[in-house]
Amino acid sequence: MTWHTYDTWIVIIGALAAAACALPGCFLVLRRMSLMGDAIAHAVLPGIAIAFVLTQSRSSLPMFLGAVAVGILTAVLTQWIQKTGRVESQAALGIVFTSLFALGLIFMEQFAHAVHLDVDCVLYGAIEYAPLDTVSLAGTVALPRAAVVNGSMLLVNVAFLVLFYKELKISSFDPQLATTVGINANVMHYLLMGLVAATVVAAFESVGSILVIAMLIVPGAAAYLLTDRLGVMLLLAGLIAVASAVFGHAGAIMLPPLVGFPDTLTSGMMAVAAGTIFLVAMLAGPRHGVVVRMATQLGLGVRVAQQDLLALLYRIEETQAAKRQAGGAVVAPGLSAAEARALLALDPLRRVLTLTGLGRRGAVTRERARYSLTDAGRAEARDLVRSHRLWETYLDRFAAVRPDHLHLSAERLEHATDAAMQRELAQRTGSPEQDPQGRHIPD
């Protein structure tokens, strides 16, 4: 086996293990049971050790079955302690998995001389050596055993999700609805836990019991931030898992010489790569990313501030027109720049965006250091004031809101009122000409 081929098999094994973990991991994320993956990954250790004690064999099947049994036992004990002990679910989970993990370490230390299991290998994996252990298929093709095991586990997981996609989807989002339509949510829960346990055991040799946690949770969590559709989430989680293996191994090869570090483990760099991808998704996700949320909040705050300023300028014009009709002295129209800055009470960025945005779209004009409405801005402001005063009328008549609370309540609602809702308000209130304070409601 050449070095190029050897290197390729490491990536393939890592990608298969990561993808196999990512698929059931998506449902752990959706069910808010991420710690359960952590618990099972640690708790299967006594299953492996006990299987060896009982069979005196290092055969994969007994250890696999023992680990899966203990993984399911972890889920059962957690629910039993939660119900009978009346403790919080995460506390029950912590009690179970720490106890089982400690028991597994004790068994491994006691029987390590016979079972030839290295604790560090189980915890951190040995993916760099996995291509050396090969098995023959059909008597001719020799493939790394880890690739066969993890590839088979990936196929099992895909088949399970295809067969029980509807049941997993309904029971994950609404267990009560699942029970109503005849789906046993508890059975699906334990089947999923068994699948997670089997996947963890299959990935032991590749990424170890600790780093398998990252593959169970991080790809699904990153995909969760990128989409709201379950099918797309599963696909993205698989792609992120594969990308983590590729970039992780590349980082393990190229990063140490660049920064002067000693050689590092591929499995560890896979977890780092997965965490980096999650960080990018968290910051730059198209819907739930931090940057998008900040931009959305900033845009919403600016839009509300612009509408408030337009409504304020309209009310100032109303006051000035009333004074003019009464023969009183009329001050200069609009607001001065200093008054606008003081009334907006925003941070400098939002204040600048508010004023420049209104000017850019022609809603206000600035003359002699004073802001006043244009015709387009006046039409928009009139619509806002109409919504505000219709809401005051509606809340006064039908919601029994106190008179001194009408303005604040209507001010919150006016920003979310579209044309159809405004027509409905006018119809419900009988298209009044004045609001409860006697102010004219614009047409």
C-alpha cells in the first residue's frame, strides 16, 4: 500500500465513521438529547469489557453486542431514575453515564493485559493505523476492516432512516401526536438509542469514544443552523461530516509543520474541523446565523425608528396647521438635526442609518439644518398615523385598555399593520373620524 493510498484510506475511514455518526446525531439534536450521545459513547465501555470477560474472546460481535446492550441500558436507566427519583433529566443522565464510564475504565484496567485494549486508543482512536488492518472480501479484495465496519454501519443507518423516517420525524417533533396516530414513541426512542450505541461502537476504532461525540452532535447541530427541513438537515449533516474528515486529516498533515507543533491525531483534527464548520454556520448561517440575526435586528430597529420619525414629523405638521388656523405663531417646520438626534435616542450607527435611509428614499428632506417631510414621506406617515389611531380606537372599544396605555400599545401595533389589517380595523371600528383623544384620523 503506497503512502498516497494509505492517506486516502484514512480519509475514507474518517468520512464513513463521521457520516454514520451524523445521521442518528441529527435526531439527538432535534430531541434535545445531545448529552445522551455523550453518555452512550462513554457508557458502552463496560459492555465491551464485560463481553470479553464472559466470552474470553476479542471477537468483534460479542463486544459489539455487549456495547449496544449497555447503550440501551443507559437510556433505560436514565428514564427510570428520572421518573422514580424525581430528578431532572440531565442530572439523571449524568449519574448514569459517569457511573458506567467509571465502571468501564475499571474493567479495562483490570483486564487490559488480556484483552489487549489500550485505554488511550479507546478514548482517542487510532485512525492512522486503521488501514493496516485489512479483511478480504470475496477472497480477493483486501479492504481496511474499519472501512468495512463503518461503511456497513452507515448503510444500516441509512436503511433505518429510510424505513422509519416518518415515525422518527413525528416522534421527534411531537411524541403526543405520534402516540395519537398509532406510533409508539417509546419504541422509536429505544430503537434510536440502540442505533446510536451501535454506531458509537463501530466508530470506536476510528475516532475513539470521546471524539465520536463530536461526530454525533456537531454535524447535526451545524446543519440545524442551516436549514429548517429535516431531509435537507440529514443531507447537510452527512456532507459536513465528510468535510470534517477531509479537512481534519489535511490539517493533521499540514498544520503541525506550519506552526511548529508536534504531530497531532487525525481524529482530534476531525473534531476541530467539525467545530470550525459549526462556528462558520453559527456566524454566517443564512437564516439563524449570528451575523444574519444581527443584521435583521439592526434593519428592524432602523425601520421602526424611521417610521417613528415620519409619524412624529406628521404630528408636528398637524400641530403647526392647527396653530396656523387659530392665528397663532408658527415656528419653523420640521425638526432640527439636534432635535431629531435627541428624539431618536439611538446609538450612532442606527441614528445615521435612520436619517440617511429616509433621505435616500426621498421620505424626508433637509433644508437649513431642519428635517421635514416630502410628499412621499407625508403619504407614508399619514398611513402610519391612521393605523395608530385606528388601533387606539379599537383597543379603547373592544380591549378595555386604559386611556393612558392606549398610545404605547397602538405604537407597538402600528409597525406590524399592513393595508389589509388596516381595512379590517376601519371596518370593525366603523371608520371613525376621530380617535379616543379627539384627534383626526387621516383618510
